[in-house]
Amino acid sequence: MRKFVAIICAAMVLAACGTTVPLSDVPVTDASPKVISGTDANATGAGIKGNGVAPVDLGAGATQANAPSEARIVYFDYDSFVIKPEFQSVIAAHARFVKAQPARKVAIEGHTDETGGREYNLALGQKRAEAVRDALSLLGVSQTQMEAVSFGKEKPAMAGNDEAAFSKNRRAEIRYQ
Amino acid sequence: MRVFNHFFLGALLALFAQVSFAQFRIEVTGVGLTQIPVTVAPFRGQDALNQKISDIVLADLERSGQFRLIKVPLGSLDETTKPELTGLRQAGADAVALGSVTKLADGRFDIRFRLWDVVNGQDLGGQSFAVTSSDLRMAAHRVADYVYEKLTGDKGVFSTRIAYVTKATQRHQLWVADADGENAQSALASPEPIISPAWSPDGNQLAYVSFESRKPVVYAHNVSTGKRRLIANFKGSNSAPAWSPDGKTLAVTLSRDGGSQLYLLNTSGGEPRRLIQSNSIDTEPVFSPDGQNIYFVSDRGGSPQIYRVAVNGQGIERVTFTGTYNISPAISSDGRWMAYISRVGGAFKLHLMALADGSVKAITDTTADESPSFSPNGKLLVFATQLQGREALMTSTLDGKVKARLNGQSGDIREPDWGPFYKP
């Protein structure tokens, strides 16, 4: 028990480091393309509408210094959404922690390996996130405290296209907000 | 309108020919290609420009797969000259375009051209444009569109735009580029991923999924003003936006009621309406060109396959039957073809299905194809793939015989979506 508390405390410290930089308001600029009128020509003179694109910049990357703590990550087998027995204790520890703090919000973020399409992987990652959410719910955590979301294959934990990387990327991360 | 009655039945012996162009690597494979032999003279006055108008026109025409470029030394001809046809006939050209670029007093450029039918000695008309230097490429694409339409009878797509996404370390960018991949302009830069851009039917907006708020959220983004609107930001994941042909409805995938499920939203706002309800993954919706059906991906049969449902949610039919992983459907504007990605022996390959009879063929040699999208005239596909271990964008004719790698940004490049026809 004391070990679980230690794990959770460590996870909390790391999660606190992982806050993202708030996004600044999107600047709205009027860069409407000017329509150029055509000149008379020997044939069918015509102008060409410009194709202006107004750039929007959401700022630089957040400094994600936090290495993911093993204690808040649930790994999955290939093409699977089943929580393996070795992760039940991690989920139980988080459930106790969240239930003790009713104001606390938790995001469960599902991820996949890089095989396959982006949108389909987003749906697969959602299934993993919802599996962890439902396991927490079975242990008494309120749905209003949890949100299951997916990153699909967009944010791998480990680069590479071999099974060593894939097995680290098929995961759901429990992240406190 | 078919102008020529004798098309060149070329490339019979050219089982594998590669032509390297200034902007592209264009690969022509296969036998029995029917291509129109054509030549475009250097536009008089273009030597003073960075953008060689005739080179852009030639690269456009070649990439379309409909033309074979003939090299003929033409001297200094322009749109005011009638070309000497005998020499052109001997060189094997069926058509020639001649033109000029003149700098105007206000700093703009006057581009003029005329197209000739060499076989019949006929003047096929011409056009002129007055443009700023930043629109010179667009003017060249308009020239190529004119040539394409006069000689094939189909509308050209060279003056259309393609959206795509690049990823560099900590930086994801959504770009809007010309159909040849050039002239890319950044529409959005974000520290978090951007996926699934989709052009509105009027070509003014892009809907896409952005992870900037640490979850997938759907936005619609006016590309000329930069103004963005939240389309779907419900609890859970919001993804896979697809516009209806009239631009009034977006189909999206939401997990707000549990699982990835399909919903319809008015683009003007309001509550999402559930399209269908299932215990499986339903995602990647795309409207048929008549707006009456929605194609989508579902694992309801145990593996991801493509299905079709009426927009009222009735009559679900399975569309793909071969293989155990079929995703990312795209439908051609004439409703005849469905492009999609199928896993074959561990490789993800672009496939094309004739919807009339369900016949299927793979059209690439690559093994990591993603995100196919049709050109608005339905004659070309753009898709993402991997070449030498790097992400790349390619175009292909529907028969797979003419492919081109699009020039783009450095780094990983993905998620192409081909915009609608240019509207003057």
C-alpha cells in the first residue's frame, strides 16, 4: 500500500510538469485576395483571382520535459483493448486517488502504434482510453471526473518502426488536469 | 469535345520510362498509354522571370498522364504568329501552344497564349491574363487548364489547390499549395498534431482535426482570412470531418456517447444528429457526390471494412469484401470510383474500386499509402506514402500508369486533400 502511494505521488509530480502552454488567441487578419480585372486581349481576356492564405500560428512547442511515468501508463497487446492483469494494480491505485479528491479531473489518453490509417487508429486509441475509463468507473470513479480521448498514432512514446517501439506506443496514459 | 481523331498510341515499348523535370519526378509505366503529343514553346519574354511559364505548363500537362511532350525547336514564336505546321507534324506534335509575357507599366505581367491544332491547321483560341508576380504560377496553371480542356474535353485541375500537413519536431503545419505542390502557403502552425483536412465544396474553408487543446477537436478554418470556428468540441474525441456536397452539413466521428460513432452537424451550428448507432467503431465518413449516401469505415464485421448508408441512416450495405483491412474511402466526383487503402500482406496499398461492378485493382508499388483524394475532375488521385523511408505525396492517374511525386516542404508530409475547381 505504501508503495502505491509513493507511485501515485511520483506520478503527480510528473503530471504537474506536463502542463501544456496555453494557446494564445488566434489572430484574425483580413488578407482577402484582391481580384485583378482582366485586360482586353486578342482572345478571351480574364483576370486571375489571387490565392492568398492568411497564416495562423499557435505558438512554439510546449516544453514537454516530463518523461512518462510507468505508473500512469497501461500498455496493450497488438490489436487489443483488454487491460492485462499486471495493470489492475495501477488502475486500482489511481481509482483510490481520484475518489479521494472529487474535484480532480482526469484525462485518459489512448494511443496506438504507427501501423495503419490515422483516423482508424484514432478510433482504436479511443477504445483503449475507454477501456481504462470503464475500469476506473467499475472501481467507483465518477464519470464526471473522467474524459477518455485518443491521440491515435499521432504522439508515439518511442520512435521507431519495430515491435520494441510499437509495444511502448500501444498505451493509455492517465493524466491529471 | 475531342479535337483529334488520331491520338498517339505511345509508350508501347516504353515499359519503364523516367523523365526528370525541373519541378517533378514523373514516372510513366505500363503499356498501351493513349497520350496526346503536344509541345509548348518558351513564352517570349519569360527569360526575364524566375518562373518559366512554359516549363510549368509542360510539367502540368505531363503529370496529368494525358499528354506526351514533344521537343521541337520553335525559335521565337508567340501568340501573334501562325506556326509553321509541316515541321511540327514531322516532329509528331498534334498541338502547339505559343505565348508571351510582357511586363506592364504598373508592374504586373501580361500573359497571352494561343493554342493550335497542328493536324488540322486550326486555331483553337487563346487567353490573356494580367497578374502580379506572385500569381505568375497560377497564370501558367490556367494556361495548362485551357490546353487540357481543349484537347481532352475534360476540365483541367492545374489551377486547383491541395491542402496537406507537415510535421517537424514540435511543429505541425497545415499548408495550402498549388496542385503541383508548389507555392505552399502556411494556413496553420501548431505545437500539436493536425490531421484530416477537408476542403469545403466552395474551396474557402478547411475543416480539420487539431490536438492543440490536448484532445482531438474539429475546426473549420477560412483560409483567406485565417478565421477559425469550433465545429465539434464535445466530451471525448472529435474527428474525421467530411463536408456534404452542398456545404451545409458536416459528418463527423464523435465519442461523446461512448465509442467512435457517426454524427451529422449543421455547419451553421446546432446539436449533432446521430447518423447510425452501433457497438463497433464507425468512422471516416465521406459523402457520395449526390449527397444521398455516406461511405464509412466500420469494424462491425470483425475487421475494418467500408460500408455505405443513406443520409437518413437507413440501409447499411457492405462495400469492400476482399482483405481484412480496408479504410479511408474517397469517391470520385462522377460517382464511378472509390479509392481506398487496403492492407495486403502487411503492406498498405492504394486501391481503386469501380463502384458499378465492385471490381478492384491496386495502383501503386509503394507499401505505406494513406489518405487518397480525387482531383475535382476525377482523373487523378493524390495520396500520402513513404519513399526511401520519408513521407511523401504522390499523384497518380486512375490506371496507375503515370505517377508524380509532388514537391513540398522538407520533413514529413502527409494528409493531402484535393480542393474543388478554381472559381474565378
